[in-house]
Amino acid sequence: MRKKATITIETERLLILRRSGRVVDRWCAGCRAEVKVVGVEEAAAIAGLSQRKLFRLAEAGEIHFIETPQGQALFCLNSLSGNRRLLTEGLA
């Protein structure tokens, strides 16, 4: 007699962003609102993507980013959280 086993794997991810200058408020032209933005490292961690894929999504207009006068890319948290489908599928 064969026994059937069911395996359930549950995962949970907790990400804490502290107000240490890494999360700032900026105007997002895509959202047309004042939003919280983060740098590329934080955005990649939030999205669970490589920095390269993150930039591809930004260049395709799928997520919003702002470039500072110093050349730093800041990514809109609203557009990151609003594109769960894109983030899970990634961009080919």
C-alpha cells in the first residue's frame, strides 16, 4: 500500500527600511505625486531582482525612477509595489 505525502513550503520575507537617509520623499512624474524613493540597492532588494533587471524595467517605463543631479538613480516605491506581476515575472 502506497502512502501519499503532501509537502507544503511557506516562505515569508520581511524587509525593514529605516529612515537613515535611504528612504526620501521626492516628486515622481510618473505617479504625479510626492512619493518615497530609494536607491538602486534598496530597490533591488525590495523587488527581489538584480540591479540590471531593475534598470531594464525602468528603461521600459514599467517602474518610475528619478535621476539626481549627482547621477544617482532613485526608484519610486509606489511603482515598485504597484507592479507585482512585472516584478515576479521580470523582464526578458
